[in-house]
Amino acid sequence: VQLQACGGGSVQAGGSLKLSCKASGMILSTFIGSRMGWYRQAPGKQRELVAELTSSGSSNYQDSVKGRFTISKNNGKRTVYLQMNSLEPDDTAVYYCNIEVGSRGYWGQGTLVTVSS
């Protein structure tokens, strides 16, 4: 399984970005039934969970992004997305996608999001 993340960039506060993470080497049924998440790591800070899609299809968000970020997926494209609106400077970080298959987690390479005030 390989995850390819993209969509990061530099935006001003209040702007929007949409991150994508495409999974390869994963059969459709496994993709559908897997837990998926977006994490971020800001300079000098630990990696933290931003949003997740559980294997049952429910979504959960870190309090700081509720109402601004939306996680979704396209099963046919084996791609998970993170729509980020009303971006704030504190959202600046490297964003990583993660997919759990059974007890094993797979990580994308990270995509940098920079939000300027």
C-alpha cells in the first residue's frame, strides 16, 4: 500500500485548500472498510489528529477545526480528501494522511500547508 498526498500550498488567512490522498495497492473492499485520517505536525510540535473517517463511516474532528474542515472519500478513486476552509495561521503544518488496514497503519509523505496572516 502506498499513499500519495497532494494539495498543500500557501494561502492567506481565510482562504481554502483541498488536500487529496490517493491509495494504491489496495483493493476496493479494503479501502471501503478502513479507518482514514488526516494528521498534521507544526514546527516544534507533535503530530496530531485533525480529522478521521471511521471504518463505519462516521467522521470526527479536532475541536479547533470543527466547522472549517471536512474529511471525505471517493471509494472508486481510492482517495481521501480534506477540505479546509477559513484557514488560520495556526493551521500551518505538514499534513499527513493515514489509512489503517487491520493493525497496520500506512502514511503518506506529507504535504505542507502555510497560512499567512
